[in-house]
Amino acid sequence: MFSALQEVREGMETGGGSDLAVIQFSGHGDMVDGSFFLLPHGVDDGSAAAVKAHGLPATQFHDEIAAIAAHGRVLLLIDACRSSGATAPPDRSLRAMMRAANVTVLTSCAERQDSQESMAWENGAFTEALLEALGDADYDHDGLIGIGDLSRYLGERVPALTAGAQRPEVETRGSDIRILARL
């Protein structure tokens, strides 16, 4: 994961500050001893010690994203349980990243919610809604899907898919950048 983030950062360094990096994490998330950890597929989450040994601390992930954001805008999509709850320490948390001027963060759920999955979707509700949004979220019919369109769609569709059990959280800064061409 870190080599891919480094490649993105190196590419952004040559963009003159006008590029947009879209980064998605889909996996598990867990709070251990007051710290939030992202758990990629295959990471042992059977104990707090295993999570601490093999998970990605939110502070380290924050630092990697901040290094990318120093060179342009970042759209960060996080599909993980308790994904908006990465709050410790406050200055290097995912919550702090949500307040950064050039970072837009969409998390799959609130800090005390689990992200719902279904075999029918073959992924989480957030990712399912995100994939649907690529074809359905062009509310103003201009052929582009902006961050406003995307956040509106996810905010409506994820609760619908999960019978209200999951509500994504969205924090946008700046203008409604058009980020995706409608499929």
C-alpha cells in the first residue's frame, strides 16, 4: 500500500498543484486502545495485539495522505467499520484530514457504526453505492459527477441499502469539483 501511495505522491509532485488524487480504502477498521487502525484484506484481527501488529494506524495513513495533499487535491474514500471515528490523536487523525482545505473525505459510516456487507453486492454497501453512483449520480445531467453529486448519492443510497443501519459521513472543502465522467 505504501509503495502505491508513494507513486501517487511522486506523480502529484510534478502536477503543479492542479491534480486530483482519488484514493479508496476498502477493508476493516477497528479501535484499539483509543487508536483507529485500518485493516487491509487478510490482516489478522483476532486480537488487539494482532490489530496493533498488522493494522495500519490512522496516524500513519494520515501522514501519507497529507504528503500527497501537499501537492494537490485529494478525494479519499474509506469503506471500513467505524471509519469516521479515527480521532486519536486529534491533529493526525482521519477526522483532522476531513478538515483539511484540499482533502475531501467520504467515509462509509459513523464512528460507532459497522459497515454492512452483502454477498449479493460482493462488497460493502458504501462501495456498492459508489459503483452505482458512477452511472446514476449525475443529478444536473451535465455528463459529469461532482463531489456534491457523489456525496448526495452516497448519503441517500447507503442508508437505503442498509435499512438505515449505516450512514456515510462526508466532509467537502472548496468548490464542487467535477471528478468523474458519467458512464
